[in-house]
Amino acid sequence: MKSHLKVAARTASASPERSKGNQDNVTQLKSNDSKARISPEVLTRIHDVMVKSRVLEERLIKMYKQSDGYFWIGGPGEEAFNVPLGLQVKKGEGKDYDYLHLHYRSSAIVLAMGAEPIGSIRQMKNVATDPYSGGRNFSNHYSIRKWNIVPISSTIETQYASAIGTAIAQKRHGGTGITIVNGGDAGTAEGEFASCLIWASRPINPLPILIIVTNNSYGISTPSEGQHGEKQISDRARAFGIESRTINGNDVEESYQAIQEAMDYIRKERKPFFIEARVSRLYGHSSASGANFVGGEADPLVLFEKKLEESKVMTRKQMDELRDRYTQEFLDMAKQVKQEPMPDASTIYDYVYFGQRGKGW
């Protein structure tokens, strides 16, 4: 089957090895927008997860097109922001750690935190071994209690409302744990988003919450310029007195630095911070719009790899070898998952909360 994925495959590749001579130095990648200084070890780690996330999403898209999944929606094009975010989360369970209220374009965040890629493949196939929903949910709908990742909902932007609750609990509890919530630009039209801004910014009780909007300039097939009266979405946060920033989410350094500064501010001040990250949407909205590669969009992985190569942190050969390795690994995983059992009909009511069986509906 001819696939647009092959186009992306040759323009985005990688490897975790570092160039000799750079291992002990702090490297400044060439950038007009960022002053962050990041070590080669962190740069190669970010690159590794970016490639892993991209190749995983491409595998999920192929599964959908081969009828090994019912629906795909994900985040190719958001890796330069989401990986630095996932790497800086204070990971654990309970109010001393960060709570994450994510949406369905967050695979790179979860992979950066250490999630196993095969879990995403199992959920795409909806097999009984799916660790996040037991084969009951769409792709990229994560739920990890040990890391405070609240179950991702398919309903648009409701996570902004549930994030209020954990932020209130953490404000009462004290400590340095924060609540993190993300969503897309189109969903900011929903009432839950406005509620989050209101509750986070009340002077009597400001909340330790990082509010994120990843702005790819589209709501399904509707361009944002006909929907937003403000110049940038972060302007809405300023109206509530919330510290805010709009960044180039396709720039790894700028993203890493902005996330670090925002998290430090929230942990210390116990007040909200708002980040609008301008990102790309490389495979359209979802499988509902074809999930084909979209030309003309900035590819953050290609941009980052160019900087890594120019700065001699990695070679093109290393990058290609890494992509090839992950491509084969995920193909092998998909073949394994294809042999795993689907949920048995007797489990249909498992994880469903209601009264006596047959009642309470």
C-alpha cells in the first residue's frame, strides 16, 4: 500500500548516540528565538523520544488504514513541545506530584514520562491487554494512576474543568506538586476553558495550575482566523491577570525553557501560568479526515534534526539508524498485538459504575 507516511519517514529520522567530543560540553543550538542552554545528553534524549513518538503515531495510522484499528487521533507535529513537557513532569502518585489532565494529542508527553509504546498499539487494536482502557477506548486515551494521569476524555476540553479540582486539592495540601492541563485552540470556545481561567485566577485563592493550549490553527477543518477575535489566545489569560506567554512550540529549546520557567513559577508562587504553543498538525485532524501527511506544515522533528546535525551533536547516520530501529520495533509489536485476544463479552460491565446490575441507568 502506497502511503504518505513514507514521505515523512525520510524527512524525520534519528539515534540516541552522541557525537564524540560533545559529551561533556553544554551545547547552544542555533536559534533566533531561544537562549536556553541544554546539554547534549538532554538534547539526544529529547530527540530520541521525538522520533519514538513520531514513528509510533505513524504505526498507529498504518494500523487504522490496514483495518487493525477503528479510529486514530494523535499529535504528530507537537513533539517539540510535548517531549520537553513530559521530561519535566514531577512524576508520581498523589498530591505531592504533578497531576496531568491531557487530551488526545499527548502521546509524546506520556512516552517522555516512560510509558511503553506497546500500550498505545494495544489500545489502537482494542485488545483486552490494553493497559489504559481494557480495549474500550479510542487511540491515545491514556489513564495512568501511578503517574497522576487522569483518564483522557473524548469530549472536547472537559479536562479544563476537572483540572480545577486537583489544583484546589494541591493548593490546600501544599508542597510543590502542580496541575497540568492541555487542549487545542478550537476547544477554547468551550465553557470549561473559561471556567478554568476564572477558578485559577481568583485573587482569594489562585491555583497552582499550568494551563496549556497547543494551537495548530485548526478546529477539525475550520481555520482559526475566522473564529478568534483576539490576536493570540494567551491574551485571554492576561484578561484574568494570569502570567502568560505565547511561544514557538516547534522550537525545542524555546519550549523547554518556557516550560521550565512556568513550572518553577507555579511551584514557588502557587499561582497559575498560561502557555500558548504554536504547533503543527502533520496528519490532519484524525482518521476522520484521512490521516494523510499534510505538506506545507513546519515539521518540528526535521527542524530539530537540522540543528543537531549543524551543532555536531548527532550525525545523519545516527538519526537514520534510530528511526529504522523504532520502525522495526513497532512493526514487531503490532504483529504481536494482532495475535492478542479481544475483550470477552462477559467483561462488558467491568469498570462501569452503576447500581444493581440491570438497574441504575
